[in-house]
Amino acid sequence: MRIPIAIAAFAALALPLAAQAQVLPKVSGGVELSTDESRRGLSWSENQLSASADASAGILGFDASARVAMVRESSRHAGADTVFDLEAGHGFGIGAFNLRGFVTGHVFTGAARAMDYVEVGADGSFSLGPLRLNGGATYAPDQGPIGGDNLYLHAGAAVGIPTTPFTVSGSIGHTTGSTDDARAARLRPTGDYTDWRIGVEHVTGPLTLGVDYVGTDIDTNRAVTSPYADLRHSGNRVLGRARLSF
């Protein structure tokens, strides 16, 4: 599964948007600067500064989005310099509950070998006043660039502090999967692991400033032979970020 499959899946779910072109879509986006491009507790940018930009459009429950981020010649991704995340999904609400299914293609540029892969997933959220609970699952079928298959389960909560522009949030996740070759260490450096995040953000108009503490239970002192494990950047750290939305 490489770029054509990712694009085909993205286009298939995006078609309903075009079919309903007469209805004005909701469009949003932004640019962000972060001290690290961190995903599931793992650094995707060698624990270096990363810039990203994203845009999304939604209509009648369907949505499509694109994001590009610097990964700084990451050894985790065979020296890639950027990653494009292309996603399409469909969501619906049931009272205070919101459910959504989606497909995501991750396309890497500048890598020494083919590193693109595709994931499918579903998530849900529940809101009660300033409190928001969420959880979900994301599954990457068996693909060569990730050395097998990969399943990620996660849950989290966020609460806005009344009368202030601050929101406090936290999440926990667990990654598991099969291992066929050394590239499985991209998403599971030493095998199955758990990650967590605790953060606070301040929102003023279109500007969001945030600080996060992210961590994993990965043994970063363990000896590994895979060049994709990048254990130096798989442990606990503090991240800062600034985002301008439009």
C-alpha cells in the first residue's frame, strides 16, 4: 500500500463533498510551530523544531483534511524531511455524543525508501459543560513500510477552566501489533508500549499557546538493531507549541 492507495482512499471518502457542492462547506485551517513533532509519545522530528500547516473542509457530516509537517530527516522515517497526512471521514452526533470514522494516508517525502502507509479508525467524544471526554482506535493493516500491522487505542479528557482562557487536558494510549521486519520499530520501537500526555493551553482569538508533557513506558536504554527505532527520541519530554488558526 503506497501513495496510489492512500490517494484513492482519500478520494473515495471525499466524493460526497463534491456531490454536495451546492451546499456551502465549513473550511478551517492553521499554521503551527512546535518544539517537536510528537505522535503517540514518539518524536517524528528528531526532537527538533517542527513547523506545520493544515486545512480542512466539512459538509453534511463528511470531512476532508490535509496537513504537512517537517520531520527533519528523521531516522524513524528513513531520513524523510516532511510528512503529508491526508484524511477523509464521516461523523454524526447523537445528543451529546459525537462519533466519526476516517481513513488517513501518511505520505513521506525525501525518505531513502518507500515509507508511506495507510490507517483507518473510529473515535467518539462526549461533552458535558466544560468537560469533554474522548476515545477511539486506529488500525494500520499489515504493510511493508511499517513492518506488519499496528493498532492504537486511546482515551482522553479536556476541561476548560471557567472564566479563563485555559484548558487542561490529558490522554493515554496503547500501541500493539505484529512484527514482520525491522520497520515495525518505526511505530513500536521495542514492541508494545503505552504513552501518555498532560497539557495546558491558552487560547486568545486565533492564537493558541500550549505546553505538553509527553511520555512512554519504552525502555530507551534497551539495545535494538533496527535503524528505525530512534530510542533517543522515544522517552519523556516537555513540548511547547504555538498555533495560529484561520
